Amino acid sequence: MKWLRRFGAFCYGFFVGDDVRLAVGVIVGIGAVDWLVRAGHNTGWWLLPLIVIATLVVSLRHAIRQTPAGRP
């Protein structure tokens, strides 16, 4: 069972990394595009880049707020 815990830690580090918001945003984006395509909208591809950009903006705003003033 030790290998399962190490594999789980690897997957978390690989997919989530430093920011959970990015991983959740991509998963939500893929799910939304899948939902649109299954609903009959064959042009649902445009939604994923918008969701990824919005997720990056939210992540950057959070990172900027967390950085103390005067520190790079």
C-alpha cells in the first residue's frame, strides 16, 4: 500500500502542482465543453480557452495578493 500512497502523491503533484485553482478550472472547462458537445452544440471548443484564461487571471490575482509588498 506504500506504493499506492506514493503514486497518489505523484499524481497530486503532477496534476495539481502549486495551485488547485488551475487544476479545477481545467477540469471544469473540459466538463463544460463535453456538456455542450453532448447537448448538440458542435462548436463548444471556444469555451475551453475562455475558461483557461479566466482561471489564469484568478490564479494570478491570488498570487499577487499573497506576495508581500516590495518582494518580487
